[in-house]
Amino acid sequence: MLCRLNQEALTAIYGEGLVVLELPRKHVQGLSGVLKAFRGHIDGVNAVTIAAMIQRIKEAGAEQVFVDGSNLGGFVAILKRRLPAVEVITFFHNVEARFFWGSLRAKSSLRACAVFVVNYLAERKAVRYSDKRLCLSERDSSLLARYYGRGATHVSPMALEDKMPEAFRKQAALDANAFALFVGGTFYANREGITWFVRHVAPCIRTKIFIVGRGFEALRSQLAIPGKVEVIGPVNDLSDWYRRARFVIAPIFDGSGMKTKVAEALMYGKKLVGTPEAFSGYEGIAAQAGWVCRTADEFVEAVGAADASITLSFDPSLRALYEKAYSLAAAKARLQAILAG
């Protein structure tokens, strides 16, 4: 989603002057592919695609190249060596090495170890050869400096495409059965976080929890508690779930970058009960956006406070936070200043 929003922001800035080069989705196959992955040939980067992209950049006479992801560091290194006058701007969605290190710790395997190493090596090249390094938060910038000796040159927070129906702006009283909503896919931090919440918090609160997100349907037998926790899985329209929810929960204890679910909750005018990790990058607005919890007892207390204080389906002050800092317009303004600087 963030890749698409970045492209929309760049299109708004450059118009027809923007040339978009997309890499094919390819998985590493065979011993040869594994060995090449350690040289940065991952996620569609290989000798053929690098040559084609550099040729297209030459033909376009491009002075700047925006690389959407530090996993493409293998391309960045070759591009900068062959076309040193071109300014390379890399957008770091996470500190990938930190993200995949967390994944490796959560489930150790030879494959997970290899994924961590190849992403570390690719990201190291992205840090070394990029003229401008854009991170989502100061935390990620500090992690870059710790891992690679250089932090971000610019911080550009999470932004999210606006998907809120206009009808949301009409405030309505919440139903007495309004629930708490968890939204996300089953990557390791989401899976571990909601599992912890179901075990340690859900039994102690009256509020019913709905878990929405692709992949969780396979964990229904592990997470569902009759009358307490219901696992929905993937849905076609998230907006209806946000409309009916009283608030959003984000029990996330590990990861990198900024959490999309926080910006999404603000977009829909919903408060959020989450961990410090969930609010990483949002620290300046955390008190207004919801409740920050570190322990099960703090979650129980915050859920009780949310139940008692939230009576309407939409909070315009939260929506205003989204529009000011995490919308397409906000992202465009930030990118325009960074690219011009």
C-alpha cells in the first residue's frame, strides 16, 4: 500500500516526467539462485533487470532515481557505480535486517537465516550507495546507524491511501455490542501479539474481540474463544468493520518501521489501544490517538477506559491527525521538499 501511495505522490509531483520501472515478482530458485541472492539478486533484481533498468534510465535522461525499498540495494550499488551523477533516493519501509532478524528469532530455520543474511547484505548496499535515505521514523534511522554506520538523511512518516467512505463523517451512537477490532496479516509480530492478547487479556475483559486479516482463518482453532474472540479472516471491505468497532487494538511487541494499522485507525476516526511498538513513530500523537500499554493489566485498564469513554462511531479530531500527517497530501508535500532539497 505504501509503495502505491509513494507512486501516486511522485506522479502528482512529476506528472509525465515520472518514469515507473517495475520489477517482476520472482522467487529464488536452485543453488545458482541462492548464491546470486547473496549478491543482491532478490525480489526481481538480477543481471537482466538491472541492465534493462539502467538502459531505460539513460534513455529517459533521469537525474533522480527513487528506489522503493532497501531490499533493492543490489540494484542501487550497480546503478550508482555506472551512473554516478544520478541522485539515488532510497525509501526504507523497514530496517529490513531488523525485521527479518525478528522473524528468524520467532521461527528459526535455515531458510529464515538465509533470508535475513541476503536482506542484510542488500540493505547495506542501499545505505552505502544512496544519496538520500528516507526512513519512516527516528527509531528506524537510529537502527540504520547501529546496523550500518549511517542513519537516514530524511524522515518521512507512514502515509496511507484514503479509503474512508464519506458517510463515515456522520457521527452515530455506537451499538451496545460494539467490539474491539484487530486488523492485520499473519506475519510473525501480528501473530505473536494477538496470541498473547487472547491468552492474557481477552479472558479479563467484557469487550468482544474480532480478528480480521488474511491468514488468520487458519488459526481459528487456536485463537477463537466463544463469546470472547471471533476470528473472521480476510474480508472484502474493511470500512464496515471499522465503522462498527468501538476501538482498535494493536498488541505488537516486535518489528520495524511504522505500523499501518495505527494510521488506518486514525483514517477511520478510531482510537487505538496498543503497545509502545505499535505507536513507534507516532509518539507525538499517542496520547490523543489512544492508550499505550506495556502489560496485560495496562491493556485491561485501557480497554475498560475505552469502553467507558467512546460512545460515537467517528472522532473527527483523529481523522484530522490522519489528514495532517499521514495522508497522500501530506506525503506529497514531504517528498516534494525532500526531492527538491
